[in-house]
Amino acid sequence: MKIEQKERGFLTKEELKSIEDLSSSIERLVVVKDLFLFSCYTGISHSDIIELTSDNIVTGIDVHPWIMADRIKTGTPFKIPLLSKAAILIDKYKEHIRTYDTDSLLPKLSNQKLNNFLKEISDLCGIKKNLPFIWPDIRLPLPLP
């Protein structure tokens, strides 16, 4: 048996903007959109995002907030500057029903549900690419916080 990896390309700035601009009255799509955008802004995988707590937000030596944690699958530590767009999403879910009584920064959904709902989001945004939850190759110049 041979595993063949398929190259997925990258999400363009315009495609990311169309997802950012998507407005929906369907709560599950809003949550999935926000989780996907958080992943785009940070590069953090789904399994690591759902484990993030307030303890993972640390003030760095540059006096800016950073996300510091260990990868769930490998135990490898990561340190990522918390960009303002990602911080806004964390603030949005501080009092949310899905995070209020937990220590989670963001709502938890299964990876399977996320990927199914991302198909809906890509259709609504007119994106013809398959959007897996962790987009491996976003090539945008993202400013530091």
C-alpha cells in the first residue's frame, strides 16, 4: 500500500478575505468560520486549538501576548505571537455559551464536523478549493501585533 500526498496549493489573500467577510445567521457556520480563521492567523492545528486555555496566553519579552503550548500529537513546544485578529476571536468567545463554564479559549467541535461545515463555507464564499481545517500553505504577510 502506498500513501500518496496530494498538494493542495494555498489560500489566496482574496479567498481569506471572502471568508473573513462571510456573514451568516447560522451559529455553527459562524463558529467554524472563526475557528478556521484563528487557525489561519496562528497556524495552529485543530487538535491544538481545542486544548488552548487562558494559561497558554503569555506576555512575551517583547511585552506582546504570545500563545505558548505543546503540540498535542508530538509534545513539541510552540510559541506564536498573538496577532490582533486572533485576539479578537478569543475575546469574542470569552462569554460564549460554549466556553463560559470551561477553561477553553474557543469552542470545541469535532474535526469531522469542522471539515463538513467548511465545505458549506467554501461554497458560500465561492471558493472552489477543498478547505481542510488546517490550511498548510497560507502565504500572507501577517504583521506582528
